[in-house]
Amino acid sequence: MRTILDLPEDLVEEAMKVSGINTKTQVIITALEELIRKSKTSELKKFKGKIDLEIDMTAIRGRQCRY
């Protein structure tokens, strides 16, 4: 999708520099993907300690308990 954006040039250039990305399009795509990822991670953190999945990690890993 083509869109015209008025972005601060210094901000875009700094993002390109710190990320090592060479194109403005790719740096914006990467920034949007990262924003979405962080938002989803934040939403998942709300469930920490509230869901009991009753998972036996030893059985999943196929290990025998030594004790």
C-alpha cells in the first residue's frame, strides 16, 4: 500500500543507522512489526500466574528425574 507520510528525517535516519537497515521502507516495516510484537507480548504478560496449564516439563523433555 502506498502512503504519503510526513516523518522526522532525523528520526528515520537514526533508526536506519542503529538497525543497520538501508531503506526507509524496510525500517518503517521493521518498526511497525516491533511495535505489534511488543504490544502482543505485553498482552500475554497480563496472564502471568493466572493460568495453570499443569505441564510436566520432565515428561515433555523426555527426561528422568534423578531424585
